[in-house]
Amino acid sequence: MDSTATLGSADSRSVSSAAPRRAGQPDASVTALVRPFGHPLGHLDLLESLAIFIIREVAAESERPVLLFSGGKDSAVLLHLAAKAFKPGKIPFPVLHVDTGHNFPEVLAYRDAQVEAEGARLIVAKVQDSIDRGRVADPGPVASRNRLQTTTLLDAIREHRFDAAFGGARRDEDKARAKERVLSFRDSFGQWDPKRQRPELWQLYQGSVRPGEHLRAFPLSDFTELDVWQYIRRERIALPSIYYAHSRPVVERDGMLLAVSEWVSPEGSEVTEEAIVRYRTVGDATLTGAVRSEAATVEDIIREVSASRISERGATRGDDRFSETSMEDRKREGYF
Amino acid sequence: MSKMPSSPPEGGQELGADTMDLLRFATIGSVDDGKSTLIGRLLFDTLQLFDDQVDAISTASERRGLGEVDLSFVTDGLRAEREQGITIDVAYRYAATPHRKFVIADCPGHLQYTRNMATGASTADLALVLVDATAGLREQTRRHICIAALLGVDQLVVCANKMDLMDWDKSAYQGIVDEMGSLAHTLGVSSCTVIPISALNGDNVVERSDAAPWYDGPTVLDALESAQVGGWASQHGLRQGNGGRLPVQWVLRQPGGGRSYAGMVNGGPFRTGDPVIVLPQGQYTTVRAIETADGPLPRAEVGLSISMKLADEIDISRGDLISSLEEPPTVTDNFEATVCWFHERPLVAGDRMKLKHTTRVTPVVVESIEGTFDVNELTMQAASELKENDIGVVRLRTATPLALDSYQTDRITGSFVLIDELTIATVAAGMAGRPTLHH
């Protein structure tokens, strides 16, 4: 064998494409679906199939699984996949919403409708209850409850003795999530130890836990933001209306547009403006920023996401701005 | 699931688009040879990074008093990684050029994190090997290449890095070409390209460099864009034969009676009416229907999650395997396997553990240690134990018979992991059969 030879399949394509290329251009080839070479299934088919495989595997190996549902687009996709995995049967585990109390009303209505449509059982764990029970300090009526969710989540996992929790996290969201296994082990304190993750080879997802420990399972690990939107389009998955362009009063704070609500009102020199916006992610209403956007349909959003120069969480999440390793720090404590 | 109130168009032309494919690759090589810096450089130069991500790594570099932007921070996202300037665990990144999508697994180089490198390489089509040209091929680099080759990665793009520190001396490059050529040949790797680069400065990464006029081969990006893709093969098992396999994950009870058996198709395809055998029981039946949540299918392709109805009532549970009649796997409870051992405690004959193969977990005992693999000599040596990060051949006996293929013909039905019963940690990656070497 001649080691200096180029690869067998080298062709003129690699020469013509030598110039730097910009992923962010909304040209057709970037938004096109991928069909892996020589395979009858498309990219979305394979992502869906692997996610269903993971969901079935975890459901089979754990005693008491639960699906974490926030009402955001990723958890909507996750719930849809869980339903597909067990048709014609029902989803064989309950759905848990950790409710910060700082909700967009559209999202709560959406949550109830979706869970009912799937015939699943909804459990709501409220941060307010954790505050009332003295499990966490009350940060005040308008402060973020993002970090408090961890206590509420871990208490709910203990109370219901869940040994596996499905989440909609994706590896392209954040640099700490990029490091996490599909099946991610949590010790009896709910902690993630990024230095001691289990080897996870091939599709052999090893889900053993001992009493008091649990797993987080992330079937959407390999989906990107664009994949999620293409999948939502293909499967026609309904989403809360706030994902699409609408008019609402906002204030600009720390470079983010926050919706004016009972928890957020203009401070100091801030002024309320009526803007056409949409949400790229859905979280605690005091921390989740809207983006200026005219994208009113899935098609518009796919074009917008393809062209964006700002990452999904970078544009919209105040909770990631606390420190350089904000997500890792929260995950170590047991966050989603 | 409720649908969008107004049905959007079905995606028009995009659904049939056949113009993009998917390459999964892993970076491998020793610590400090520049793997993460290369990935950072590749993503930065192809404009795959979002503006806020570039700002964040610039700030992080400045806060550590580094003179310039540390491109390794693109994938080294953990606090401890940035503190020490090393990679601890695999980072997965997603990128796209106009022709191809990429899933990148940026793996750690440290010996103690070999298990994480194996994790990243186990689903790769190609390994991007980093070699420090000032130091040559280290033992750890050879170990990584051996593990990748055993895992079935048969394309290597070798970056002779830090060539700027060698004044682009062609003889240093040629030395790596010669050594890699012989290594790749012995391991049966089908393609190996060696590229002289500077990851730090970006020479021959995306842009062709004039620093090495004697080199007229591809840049790193050229090599990645022209490599053979096998996204489905690496992820869902490369089958040389045509036989289909369906490891049963879950039994779905049908309304009105009857059962279907859920799982992901490997090999195949399966078609309605195909005669099949259920293993390890050895009972024969035929495929009555292939179901998905979107409706029945006449045939099920490799990589698809389905459920299958059979013509006869047979007792089938999770862990059993439905196989086509042509080339069925071997049913055995006593077999030889190649293992990468990841635990501090050595593996010795008599050790008892759990083994997970496809969807079955069963007790296993190590009957004997047949030898360890010497990554420098590329030969098997007699041994009585496998130390942490050793590659070796062992004979195993399982409590339940397995429907096993050789790893060389099937990555899914030929692979397994070993689980420590006390700590429930995954302690080894296993591949049925012995490695094939071409001396």
C-alpha cells in the first residue's frame, strides 16, 4: 500500500471546494436533507431511528423511567419520538414538568394539550413548593429560578424513585453538553462527574444503576438545531405559538429582549417597546430572551436558523452567562 | 401527536435531495500533539463557529493570560480541560460544508482516557491521526491507531503536525509516511494519507500552504471531503453478508391480541414473507408484517427501528434475535474475543462479570487469557493478565448462549461490553474473534 497516495475516492469535487466556506449561508445545499451515501434512509430517518432505539433501550432496562418535558421544541420532539417508539401502545412512563412558576402562559396550555393527546400521565414539580417547604431560599418574586429547578428536579426524582430520566438536550447546544454521554450517570446526590463517564461504544447503551442513583438519557444527542426544525417540519409537530413571529412588549437587557410580564418590567433607563419577535428556546421567562424575527412558519425558521451567526443559547439564554462554565457547573449539581 | 394546524409543504425538493452525505470522524493521537487545536482551526477556518462562540473563546484565552486565542477551547469545554490544556473526554461537534455533513468526535490523548478515545472511535468512518512531527510516532499514537483499526475504522488521515517547528523539513515528513505505511499495512487499514500541517497556523488545514512546496497532496479539509462515507455502516453495523438481524428490544402488545417485536434492523433488509429463525431457541417462522409508527412497510432497511410480526406464536423475549435464514449468526456460549480493558484492576482468568451483547445482559466468566497485543511490535504476546488499557485476546463463557457474528463482519452483533458487578461500571469493549494482522 502506498501511504502517500490520496484516498481512493478523491475526485474533482475536493479541488473545486478548496475555498473557505461559510456554513451560515442560507443556500439550498445547507438546508437540504442529508441522505448518507449508499443508504436507502435519509439523515432524519437515521436520527429518528436511533432516538427510538435509545428510548426503547432505556425503557426496557430501567424500572421507573420518566420523560422531562419543558414545553420547548426539543421536549416536543422527544415526546413525539417516545410516542412513536411504543405505538400502537401508550408511552409506558409518565411525563415530568419542573415548573419554575415563571411561565409563558402559551407554553402551559400547550403542555397540557400535548400530554393529553399522547394519553400520558403528567407530573408537575413546582419550584414554588420547594421554596414553601424551605428546601431552597426564596430569591424574591422577580429573580430567576433557573438554578432552583435542580433541587425541585432531584427531589421529584427521589420522591417518585425514578431511575432514568429522558431529556431533550442536544450536544450542539453547549460545550459541556458536547461532552456528555447519551446515557449519563448520576450518583445518589444527582451529580454528574465529567471526569468519570462510562465508556459508551457502538450502540451498546449500558444503563445499570444502583438504588438511589439514576440515569439521564438524551435520545436527541446527535440532532442539531437545524435537524430539530427539519424534523418538526417533516413530522408536523405542533409547538407553542411563541416559537413563531408575533408582536409583544419587550425590554432590552444585557443584549437580550425580555418579554414584559408580571416578573419583568423596565428598570432604570430601559424602555418598553412593541417588537416583532420569536423565541429560539423556551425556559424561565425571566431569563429567556426573544429574537427579532419575522419568521412565521417552520419554513421561515429553517431559513433563519441556517443563516444565523449567533448560537441558539448564546442569543437567548441568560442562564448560560453566569460564568464561562455555567452549564457544566449546573450539570454537576444535577441540572437537566 | 397533534399536528400543525396548517399543514406546511412536505419540504418540496429537499426530501429527495441526494446531494449531501455524512462523514463521522474521530481525532486520535497522543496528548499535546494538537488534536483539539486542529479541530478548532478547521471549524474556525471553515466559518463553522458562531460569533458568540468565537467571542467566548477569545475571552477565555485572555483570562488565562494566553497571548493569542487558544483554538483548542472550541472543543475543550470543561473547566478542568481548560485549566490544564488537555482533553479529558470526547467532544462531539457538528459541521457542514456545501457537500457534506460531519460529525466530529474530538478524543482525548492521555493513556488514562483511552476508554474515552475508544468511545469516540467506535462510531467513526475515519480517524484523523495527529502526529507531532518533532517527536515522531509515540507509543500512545500507535495504541490509538491499533484500537481504531481493531474497531473497524479503515481510513486514516494522518496529520504530521508542528511542521513549522521543523522548518518544513521533508525528511521528517517522509519518516512519518514510511512508519505509517507499514503500520497501516499490517493492521489492514485500506487507506492512509499523510499531510504535513501546522494546526496552530492553519497551514494545509483548509488553505494550501506554500511553506512546503514539495507537498502536492490534499489539505486536511480536501481529504475529509473526499473520504469514503459510511455513516450508516459505522453507526449501524457493517455487514459483509446479506443476512438480516433484529435483536429484540421490546415486545409490543397489539390491541385485540398478538405481539410485535421491536428493535433496530441490522444487515438485511427484511421483507414481508421472509423465512426467519429465532435465536438462540432455533425456531423457524416467517415475517408476517413489518410495522412502524408511520404504517406498515414491505421491507425494512438496515438502521431502521421497526416492529415485526411473525406468522407463528413463539415465546420471544427481549434479548432474543430474529435472523434471516441465509448466514445466520453462530449460537455459542464459549468464544474467543478481542478486548480493550479499561479497569485499574487487571483482568485475569476466572473473573466473573456481566456482558451486554445487543439487547441481552448475561453473566460471563473469563475462561482464559490468550495473549496481549504489543502495539509496538504488532504481535500477540503470551500473558496471564490484561492491564488497564491493554488490548488482548480472551476466551469467554456466558451463562446464556449468544447469537454472535464475528466483529469483522458485523459491528453490532459482533460487539459487546463487560460490566463490573460491584461498581456496575463498563470495564471493557469486546469484539468477537481475533484481530487479523498482515505481516
